[in-house]
Amino acid sequence: MRARWMGITMVMLAIVVVACTLGWGQGSGVTITVVRGTDLWTADPHNDTQVTSQSLFHNVFDPLIRVNWEDPAHPLPALAESWEVLSDTQIQFNLRQGVTWHDGSPFTADDVKFTFDRILNPDEPTKISSWITSIVSGVTVVDPYTIILEMFKAYAPIYGRLETVKIIPKTAFEAMGAEAFGLSPVGTGAYIFAEWKQGEYIRMVANEDWWGWVDRETRPDVVIRKSLPEGFTRYAMLEGGEADIVGQIPPERIEGIEATEDLRIETIASTRGFFVGMNTWEPPFDDVRVRQAMNYAIDKQLIVDTILGGQATVHAGVCTLADFGYCADCMEYEYNPEKARQLLADAGYPDGFTVTFWSPRGKYIQDLETSEAIAGQLEEVGITVEVYAPAWAEYWDNWLAGNHQMYLLSYGGSFPDCDDRIGGHIDGARRGLYYNSPESDLLIQQEQQTLDPDDRAAIWADLSAYLIEDAPWIFLWDLNLIYGVTDKIKTWTPVPVEHIYYWQIGI
């Protein structure tokens, strides 16, 4: 125990020494405050899967490669400067030399191997292990700056998936232990995790030695990241000048923000797709006619216009518009309550049925209001809907246990490839808890293993058409991301996921 704590002390002293050497706060001299709705569960990037937490991790840690949001087919180098495909199941990554961890120690291939070994360890799985274990079999170190990634089979979206794996330091992690590392992590990223007052704020300072700086003098020196679940409080902080970027702005606040001097709104169509899931294993949703009727019964555009302030894009399908795999030519369900009633009668439910509809409450913008509107429209075609909106922990535990009959949910996505989305919901080999089928599972296997983008897109067209016809969900919309921003932020462009890259903010 004494040796362990001595190791922690040495790591923390090293960070302090590096901080003094680098001269924290010597770039732009500017501090900004970013407000999100939730705090971290942990600062261990492998054990917190919240999108807003992963956003922060992108600033403290680096992956091997990053998604190129301007051209997702061509990823950007990060800790790997270049890579070479050796075979369908092997990729050689040539690592960036001269990179140091925040404690001053050098980054090497051993850190990459340690990271993947940890995630792939079946005896102590991390929260992100399920994202990787069915794809990657291991990492082989060739030399201190070269590794080979081994996969079980060809996996077309491997580069996007690798962005979700933040590389951690072998020596520091072993010295500190998982618990201490989760409170005071050490990364290679643009910002050093300096202080965390749980439930209130996290303070990060610029890592002047970061390999990726561009226009460093225009980037924030210090980022204060606050967590406030109440939407009105976040809005009040923006209006009162206490915050510079605020996420999850409700649509009804847009007009007031845009009318306020020194404030503006930044929006972007996102990869956060919304849907109503149905338990297709049990009546009445084991009948495809019922599931199709549910789609015809909902006036999606009306809900977007009246409840979401127009800040969403309605479409059919499991993929969002930003995903590789989205089918622009696929059939959509128009609002047709008469057709819904006829399909219900054909399925043996001329008088409808009663269903329990699980709804989040405060998890997403206007989520309960959305559920209540959907319930009202279903009741117009004869379905009795009982909306149940418990605390999120109860909702999610029961979702994972397969206890929901019908539920409103969204999926933000980790990278812009629809394979990521369906893996969490309708793939029998991964987490198809409420729906999967032999036909769709076969097409999923084919799209994963087809490396030519054009051929893969053709498979996705078939898969999307099949799923729309089989209707495992009521297909809804992609929600826009809405940020309130002060004029301290001169340049910043949101990306379609809820990630904020602090090193791209111009002040």
C-alpha cells in the first residue's frame, strides 16, 4: 500500500513540475466556461460512456486516429501519424514520436498495447469493452513506435471505432491504480485535467507541449467545465455572462438568445436520432402490421414544429442523415391514421390495445412532452397509452433488463457510421435486446466485412429498406444540437456529435 501511494505521489509531483515548466496560462491568457447537463461518472475514459463525458475525454486524451468530420471517409492522424493495411484483419500503425504524457514521461507503443489489453481483458471489462471485444483480438508491439492491430475479421468502420479508444499511460496507471486514475487522469491531450470538484466543475489548463496545436495564441488557456442538469439554470448562466458555451439549449430559448447583444446560437444537424422502440418479441408488437400502424399513426413533423421548435429533421430509417449507411431513397411512413386503423384491424386489434410507454424525463430536450404528444396521437387510432416516466436510473436498468413494452429513446452515436447505431439496438450479435432478425443480422455481417465503400453503401441500402419495412421502431427524427455562445468565442463550429474540441475554439 505504501509503495502504491508513493507511486501516486510521484506521478502528481511530476504533473506539478511539468505544469510549472510549461507555464500554464501563457498562451492566450483567456479562460472560458463550458456548461453541460451532466457531470462525469469517472475521469477514466474507458468507464464513462456518456457522450458529454467522451467529449471532455477528447481534450485530455488522444486516440490513435480521429474522425474527419469534413470528410469521414478519410480519418485524421492523432497518436498514429500514419497507418498501413497489411491484410483484411491487420493494420500497422506508425506512432507519433516525441509525445509526452502530462506527467512528462514519453508515450510509446507499450502504452497502446496496455490500453487495448485493459479493454480486452475479459476478467475486468471496462464500460467500453463491448465496443471493441467483438472486433479487435489484440495489439502486437513491433518496436517502440510501431504496433499492429489484429482483428477477428474485416470490419469496415474500424477507423471510426478506434476514435472511441483513448490511449492511457501504462506506467502512471499502474502506479496510481484505477480508482485514483479515475479522479486525476493523465493523458497526452491538449488540456491537462487539473482539478475536479464533483458535481460542480472541472478545471483544465492548456498543455503547451501538445503535438496538435494550430494558432495556439488564439486558443483558451483554461477551460472550466461545469455540470448543470437544469436547463433554465444553464440559460441563466449564459445570459448572466457566467458561461461562454452552453449545450442543450431548449428551442423556446433561441429567440431570446438571438435577440440579446453579445450572445448567439450555434446549431448543427446531429447524429442524435430519436425513435420509439417496441418489444417485438411479445404481442402486440410481434406483428409487423402493428408496428407499421404505429408509424402511420404519428404526425412527426407536427411534433417537431410545435414541441421542438423546428429543430429536428424528420426521416424514416435507423440511420441518421450524417451516418454512412443513410438511405435517402428509402420509403417513408407518411402520417395516415386511417391506414393505421386498417392495419390494426387486419392484425386483430380493431379496438386497439393498451400499452405502457416508458419515457425519459429530463434526459433529452422536451422528452416527456414528446412522449405525451406521441401517446395522444396513438390514442386517436384507438390505442390506450399509459406514459411512465421514472428517474433515468430506473428507466435504463429496466431497458437493459428487457422490461420495456414501448419506449422513447435516442442514440447519439460515437462516430458517423450506422453500424455503431445498430450495434446498440438491433444486431443479434451485439445488443439487439428488443429486435433482431436472421435477415438483418446477415446483412449487418456483410456490411461490416465489405471494405469497398460503394459496395458497402449498396448493402446498406438493402439493409435500410428491410428495416424500414419490418419497422422495429417508430422512426422519428434527428435532433439539432443547440448551443448558446457568447461573443468571447470568436470562431467555433460544432460537429454532429456532442463533442466540443476545446483546442478548436477561437477566442
